[in-house]
Amino acid sequence: MEDLTKIDFGDISVDESWCFKNVRSTEQWTHGYHRYPAKFLPNVVKKLIEVYAADDDVVADIFAGCGTTLVEAKVHGKHSIGIDINPVAKLITEVKTHALNPNRLLLEYNKLVGKFDNFDENIFLEVEVHERLDYWFREKEKNKIIFLYKEILKIGDVNFKKFFLVCLSNILKNCSMWLQSSTKPQLDKSKEPDDPFDVFQKHCKKMIKQNKSYYNELIENNFLDISCEIRLEDARNTEIEDSSVGIIITSPPYVTSYEYADIHQLTGFLFEYIDNLPEFRRDFIGTFYSNNQDTNTPTPSSQKIVDELFVKDAKNAREVANYFNDMHEVGKEMYRILKPNGHACIVIGNTTFKEVKIKSAEVFFEMLLSVGFKEENVIKRSIPHKLIPAIRDKKTGRFTTLNNKNSKLVYPEEYILILKK
Ligand SMILES: C[S@@+](CC[C@H](N)C(=O)[O-])C[C@H]1O[C@@H](n2cnc3c(N)ncnc32)[C@H](O)[C@@H]1O
């Protein structure tokens, strides 16, 4: 295959106007409702919409995660569609994009919290939950969580019910024995978990405040009824119509970095989205647990990386090959759903495994060109460290903390690929 791009990624320097070092918007609108690994900095999405979206464009994010793109699209008066394979992401996005009447929300909240007085620990000792929840929670916290869950399920209005479910989902880690600073499932036997009723109220109050500012903003601009549709589908094969989307703003999963299925297992098991974890993991792109044995990839640059890695670690090479093949399918799907002249804006970072540079940004750019896209721009930005763990274990390649002597800094920078159909 001929060299499709004229852009040399090595020549690109960091564009400070895309770094937003001093102006951060992570707590604005409903963005702060739920923690989510590798979520977008809302400033980036806002600027992409303002620079690249045409007036009547429908905005799509095919790896919607916790819905940053959809929230920003709505605030900008643009209809949007989100796709994610993770039901927890779908729930969070539904709630974050749907502003609730602040007075009614406060009433529902007071009603729910009023029920706390009825809590009797002894009643919940017999309730059966998934065995994994018994692994992660002590009895004391687990009983309060089940009480809360059951009370929330009794709420008649589905939007209020989901609002409180998102609040509950967000506090589960704090109330469990899961090592607080870790995105990996790891027990911290010395942890003193938070009291579920206390943290639930604290977090709910924050969400109620954020809902109010989001609601007022939408009312003021007459955007309350702007549609946001979030679907549980696979980004490689969506049901979005051909040539129907004006702009795609998305950030794909990183290769074998976050196991989203594992990270959201507390919510997944409690809300009964997951029964069998290995089965649930199967369709996530970038997973560590793939059974694929293939090391052939579709483009010269992806093949070079996989071949180099194969000599050092065959298993790792297969995982990376699998990731590249999946991302090739995603590229084709993006081309199909975009309308002619529509923009694809992809935020993506490179990494290193076993001293081999995994140039995901360059590889995906090349793939997008190979499926028909035209290059428009590549922006390099530095990543705020708060949003993505920048440390990897040198031996295993997985995210870790700085205390680990094998640690190594990764993802100090990322790229925004801008292409046109
Ligand atoms: C980097 S995160 C996106 C975060 C998002 N930009 C935000 O602000 O929350 C990548 C997302 O891809 C999703 N994902 C993984 N495999 C997928 C697949 N096959 N189809 C659709 N989504 C998938 C994960 O569940 C995760 O939410």
C-alpha cells in the first residue's frame, strides 16, 4: 500500500490552544455526575463542535462513554447519537443528557432520603445478591446499598429513578473494599469504606446543583427538547443510517489499558447488567482477554508494530493486532455513517509496550485514509494528568501508580485527528 498521508506526526508540536491548562470544565453542567476512565475534557469537545460542526449537523460519538460529547452537543443546540457497548455508560449518558425539573427533583430526593429512617439492617441479611458483590462489600455497607437500590426502584418516574441509580452507581466504589485509587479490581483489606447513606446524600446534592445549572442553560436557549439518543451497540456495526451524521467526535478505548467491563462490575452486578463477567467482556474493543490468535493487520504501519512486538511478547502482539483489526472495522463504520463533507474528529494517544512504540494515532489515521477519508488536520495536545493515569508498569504494560518501582510515564500527549468524508 502506498503512503497515504503527507503528515509526519513526529513534526507536530503541541498546540497550546487545545490544552486548556487553566480553563477546565469537568464539573460544568452534568459532566461531574459519574467517574469514568479516560473521559473527555469537555473543553476539547466544545471547541471541536464550535470549529468543525455545521449548523444543522447531527453529532455522533460511537464510543460515547459517560456522554461528554452528547452533553456538549445539547448545550450547543445540536441533536446527537451515542453508541457504547457498556450498559453502565448508557445509563450514565441517559441521565447526564436529560435535564430534570429542579423543583421536582428536590421533592423526589427529600422523599427518598426520608426513607432512610425505615432502614433495618436485619431485614437485608437474607437478600441474595451476585456472589461477586459479597466479595467486594462488607455486610454493613452492602445492606444499606441494597436498601437504597430497592427504594430507588420503587420510584415511579423512570427519569428520576435513573438519576438516583447513577448517584448510587457512582458511590459504590467508595463504599466497597475496592482499592480506592485503582481502576484495576483490587481489594484493599485495610480500607474503611464510606457510609452509603452519607456519601449518597453528599453526591446527590452535588448532582442536584449541576442538574439545575444544566436545566437553566437549556431552558434559556430553548434547547431542552434537543434530542440525545444513546444506544447499546457495537461501534464496529451500528444501526445508524448511512450518511446521516454531520460530525463524529469520539475517543476510542486504548489498547489493553482499561477493562471497562471489570471497572464497572460493581454497578454491573448490582443492577444485573452482568451475570457472567468473561462473557460480558467479549465485545469490548481493546480488551486484555481476547481469544483472537491472528497477527495479520490491515495496514503497513500496524503490521510493522505488531511484528516488532511479536518478537518480544507474542501474546501482547496478538492483543495489539486484534485492537488494530477492530479499529479498522470502526473506521469503515465511521465512513459509512458520515454524510459527504462531514468531519471525523478522533482523540487518540500512543503508548509503549515492551519498549515498542504502539503508535495508535498514526495507525488509525492511516486506516481512516485507506477507507476513503481525506486528511484535514492533526492537532497535538498535552493531557491533563488528572484525567488519565499516565503511569504504566514496565513489565506488564498495565496502568499502575508512581509508587511502583517498575512504573513509567505514558500518554503525556495525545492527538486529535481531523478528517473529512
Ligand atoms: C475512552 S472511552 C470513551 C470516553 C468518552 N469520550 C467520555 O467522555 O466518557 C471508550 C469507550 O469505548 C467503549 N467501548 C469499548 N468497546 C466498544 C465497542 N465494541 N463498541 C462501542 N463502544 C465500545 C467503552 O465502553 C468506553 O466507554
